[in-house]
Amino acid sequence: MSANDLQHPLKRARGLGSAQSGVGHWWTQRITAVALVVLGSWFVILVLGLLHADYATAHYTVGRPWNAVLLIAFVVAAFWHAALGLQVVIEDYVHTRWREIFLLVLVKFLAVLGALMGVLAVLRIALGV
Amino acid sequence: MADTRRPLSPHLQVYRWQVQMVSSIVHRVTGVVLAFGTLLVLWGLLELAGGQRSFDQFKVCVGSPAGLLLLFGWSWALFYHLCNGIRHLIQDTGAGYEIPQFVRSSWLSVIGSVVLTVIVWAYVLMTGGVA
């Protein structure tokens, strides 16, 4: 800490900065990005392997434990990362406050719904219900 | 909101187009595209969970010309966002900010995404197309 730093030590310790939200968004975006580098590449390979699969093969493959777990991770990470990214785009380009808030909330709701639907679909496939 | 007719930051049309800005803009555009593209993944999972008939219908939809075009666009957007995303993760460590490096890595993202897209669709064609 430099001698002419005007920030209160408590302010620094909280680490929230002038926007009051700290590095949470930035950091979560990076974590989900790293996860998606691995999971996205794996997903493409999975789909390519199922190119000519009939329903039974596709159902069996997707439902195998490791595939199901990774697919759930992929779906959750993808919707999470998408919501964080769309949030930045909306904040940058929507300059009418009520529209901005409306879209931000809408994106969060849709992302959570999408993730839940994806998780439920994979669980139904894996558990055979 | 206050008067917004004051000059804002320079608009796109006053810039000479260069690969660094293209790679940045396209990263954002492909990100938005992929956010909607994720619905394609969701759709496939829901139809697979829905049973044989719904999954077969899904395959017909995806295998149609419009579906293939959508898939092709989705795959390129994914590979571009992947390549350029890895580039940004590397830049987050503070590396690669010299202008020549920055330009080179921009081109790497663009070329890498095209190469990956070609490889995947060549594989699809070689194994007899879709479905």
C-alpha cells in the first residue's frame, strides 16, 4: 500500500472496488471458460462419435455415468458462462435503465431454466425414466 | 439519463479495419450466437430424453438443409470462441500484448477456427454425412 493511497484499509480488505461487486464476475467467467475449453472439446468429440448412432445407441452412450456427469457439467457451465457474457453485452449496449434491468433479469431466469431443463433431461436419460 | 448526444467514443466507421478489432468483435458476436446455440444442445437432450420418436424427429430436423446450415454456423462459432477464448485466457496472464504478437494471435484464432471447422466437417463427410 503506497503512502498516498486514499483508500480506507477496510475498503481494500473487502476487495469490492468502486462498482461494489469486486472481481466475482470476471473470475467466474474465466473459471467457466477454462471448464468449457475441456468440456466443449469433449462434447464435440462425443457428438461426432454419435453421428450415425440410432436412438438406442445414443441413449445408452449419453446415459453412461461418466458421459452423463460430464454432460451435466457442460450444460451448467455453458449456461452460466452464457449468462455472464450476455450480462456484459446488455450492460454495454442497453442504455435505457428499465430495459437493461429487465433484460438482465430475463437472461438470468432463462439461463437457470435452460440449465435445469438440460440437467433433468440428462438425468432422465441416465436413470431411464 | 443525461443528454446522450455528446460525442461518444469513436464509432466503428472511423476505424481502419484491422484483424485485432475483428477478432474482438467476432468474439463477442460468436458468444451471443453460442448463447442461443446452447438451446440446440438443450433441444437435442430433451428429444433424446423424450423417446425414440421425438429423437428421430430431431435427427430429421437437424439433418435438413436448414438444420445443417445451423449446425455448420454453430460449429464455426464454437471453434472461433474456443480458439479466441484460449487466446484471451493466455492474455489474462499478461502475455502477448506486444502489437506484433497481438496481431499474430488474432490471426491464429481466425485460422485455427477455420481449420477446426474444416477438420470436423471433413470427418462428417468422410464418414458418410449426417444421419
